[in-house]
Amino acid sequence: MQEEMKDAKAKILLVDDEPDILEIVSYNLKNEGYQVYTAENGEEAIKKAKKKKPDLIILDVMMPVMDGIEACEKIRKISDLEHTVITFLTARGEDYSMIAGFDAGADDYITKPVKPRVLVSKVKALLRRKDNTAPATSNITKLGDLVIDRDQYKIIYKKEEMILPRKEFELLSLLTTKPGKVFKREEILDVVWGNEVIVGGRTIDVHIRKLREKLGDDSFKTVKGVGYKYVK
């Protein structure tokens, strides 16, 4: 009951340039008790996000004035919004939008068209995971040239400080809790995204690819049909 009340009071910022989508999605979210604010472009979204400090932002990708990708990048630089969850609305098959969204700092994505019930379930799952991070044995982990600071959500690799998108950080944080252990895909989805969150099958693969680009191919091993492990 307490969890339901917490969810009901959550603030959501919905950003889309299509009035019909704003109306339909807002209606369904308000029916669940959420406080819903809307914006029609990325520039307006940033202004409202600063003012309202939402728990969740649902961003369309293609919008006038400022698109969702640029808006996400700017929002991620606002310290007051560092714990805000951001999910993109993308059309099916827009792999470029999905990858660009993750690179900009998004936590997840929702493919359009989406049924209202599915959207509401996804929102509930994202909000339940809002304050959770991957389990860790300590707040700072040192593995060779890699230092992971979970309190500040940053890493230092070969003496260079990096700020990773949230889900990349949480995936890396999970894999490095037990170097050499093979984490099954189901376990990764459960811990990093939540077992009730509906994500595409390629989500983990995209994040691993981005981590490999930043930390080297040799740091991550794929066990086909099973999952991934961190090796250093």
C-alpha cells in the first residue's frame, strides 16, 4: 500500500509534439494518480524539468525547436535532475534513435505504438527502480586501471575520469562486483532494468558495445546463449 502511494505521487514530464499523444498518454497516467506535466519540444522540456523536478521524463525523439536527444544531453548535465529517470519514445525499427538515446544518457526506451496498459506498467516499473542501484560490496571498487565510484556515479579509467550514462554505469557496476562470473542475461535485466520492465532483446548488447568502446574489448567477454562477464 505504501509503495502504491509513493508511485501515485510521482511526477512525470511527458514531452511530445503530437497533441493526440500528449492527451492520450496524459489521460492514462493521470488516471493512475500521477502528477503529469507536458511539453511540446525539448527546449520547453528543459525549462519545465528545472521547475518541476520530475521523477520520470518520457521524451519523444523527433521534435521541433530541440529534439529529444539534445534535450536529454542537457538535462543530464543538471545536477538537480541527476536521479531523474529518462525514457525515450521511439518508433519500431529506429535502432539509430535507440543507440543515440542511450548515448545521450537515457535509462530506457519505449517503442511506439504502445498500448496504454503496457505504458502504465512500464512507468510503474521504471519508478520502482528509480532509486535502486546495482548491488555492490563497497562504494568504491578498484580493478587494475579501473576505479568505480558508486557514490558519485563516475569511473576513472587509466587516470581519466569518465561520466557514463546511468544504465551503462549500473551494468558495469554489476559485472564488476564479481569479476570472472558469468551474469546471465535474465539476471542483468532484473538488476539493471527490473524484471518487470519491458525492454528490447538488444538493450544489453547495445550497452555492452558502448562499454567496450570506452574500456576495451578485452574487458568484457560474451558467453553465447548465456550472458556476459567482466574479465581483467
